[in-house]
Amino acid sequence: MPTNWLPESVTSLAKQTDSLFVLIFGIALVVFVLVEFLLIFFLLKYKRSKRNQEGLAVHGNTRLEIIWTLIPALILVGLGIYSTQMTYNIQKASAADAYEIEVIGRKWSWEFKYPNGASTINDLRIPEGKNVVLKITSADVIHSLWLPEARIKQDAVPGRQTIIPLGPLKPGTYRVICAEYCGTAHTKMLATMKTEPQPEFEKFLADAKKASEEGPQAGQKLAMQNCLSCHSTDGSKSAGPSWKGLYGSQQKLTNGSTVKVDDEFIKKVLEDPTANVPEGYSPSMPSFKGKLDEKQIKSIIEFIKTLQ
């Protein structure tokens, strides 16, 4: 059934969803055309004329009323049974040996955790040919995981984990979007989902696990969890200075001094932010002394260095 006027469907569930949509749309279209035709027909047939100023009288027809009540009722019952079965299929796990990936929404990024301990930010990889199950939650407010090509849109709710079977995906790269308004940077909460052959996926997992422990990617993850609700990475204005082009720049402080943003300065800001307040900003940043160790601080600095 051609549906090239819809986004590409990349899972069997997506194809079933498209079939249900096309079926409902087709029934609705037939009913609409029939009702409009009958409306015009009866307006013309029973219109008021010079010979009959009151129009033709129409008396009830019990048989017709039973027919046009029963037929829509049967159609709705049939659609209800079919769509309910689809809903149950969506809500239950697809296989006992499914590959499980945790999805965590937070302002304003998607984090994906894999069984080997690796995690990525805004980069979801799927092993080709595997039954995949997504375990979706949120770390702060309500988000909504929308995978247009997979026909999935599921709320990510704090304190609740929702399990959604994704199934095997057609190879390719697809969109991951937040469909629930979650704050000022909601429109930037975007990610990609890519299906990879097993050897490439295994290499990705090994590299992601290593990167999750230290370096810029580990710093990005920590920043997403602690910093990027107040600092942007693209130069846009926020509650705190943007991190884009920050490293190596000259920063003027509220006390009148000017300092170079380097490793030592960033470490001082994280440990005692009220003593190093940038000009034009209020001293509202919390201290991370005792919350971040030396390795984590170094990872955040490495991430900031990449934002040139």
C-alpha cells in the first residue's frame, strides 16, 4: 500500500500503524462524500417551491434508521478491536531476548544507556536485525520521545519507566524529537537514531563505553546533567555565559578584573562560583565542590574546549 505522503515507515509496527491510518482515513472519506452527496440531494429534492411553500413532508423510516445506526456501530466496533490489539502489541515487550536501551530525557537532551555501561548524548545506535526495546524515563520534567519514522511518540515521565518495543529497524539514519514543550530550549532537544551492522555496532559500544568514562563525551554528559540548563553551547543568551568560544577568551568579572578562561579558572568557578561572577550575570550558580571529582572536572573542561 503506497503511503509516500507519510514519513518513511521503518518497522513492522510502523507499517501496521500506517495501514490502520489509511483504513480509517478511507472509511472517513467515503462517509464524508456520501453524507455531503445526500445532503445536497435532499436539499434539492425536498426544497420549498411555489407549489409547496412548506416543502415536502418527510416521515420516519424505522428500517432505514436501524440500518444507518447499525452499520457505523459495527464499523466502530471493528476498528476498536483492531486498534486495541495494536495498542497491546505496542505496550508489551517484543521478545524475551530483546536488546534493551534506556532512554533518559532531560532539559534539553536525550541520553541513551546501553547494557555494557556505555552511554551517549543525542546519538542513538541500534544493532541491525535485533529486537530492540526502549525503556523511557525523564530526569526532570515531562518530555515526549517522538520517532516519526517508527510511528512512536511516548511521554518520558519523571519517576516512571515506560517500556516500548521498537523491533528490528530498516537500516538508515532517522530523527529523534521531543514532542512535549519542556522549556526555553525545547526546539533544540533533537537527536539521531542510526541502525548499524553488528560489527560496527560492537565497535561503537566499545568506543562509547571508553568515552563515557573520561574525555569530552563524558564531560558533555556531566554538563547535560548539571550545567546546560543555564549555559548554552551555541552562543545563544541564557542564564549564564555561553560556552561557545569561552575557553581561551578574556572574561571580565563583576569585581572589575579580567581573567583568561583556562583550566584553572574553570575549576575555580565550579568550586566557588560566587567569587568569579562574570560581568552582566548574577551570582546564582551553585558550587560543585565535593560534587564533582578531579576527573569529572577535567572532562567538563575537555568538553568546553571543543566548543570553539
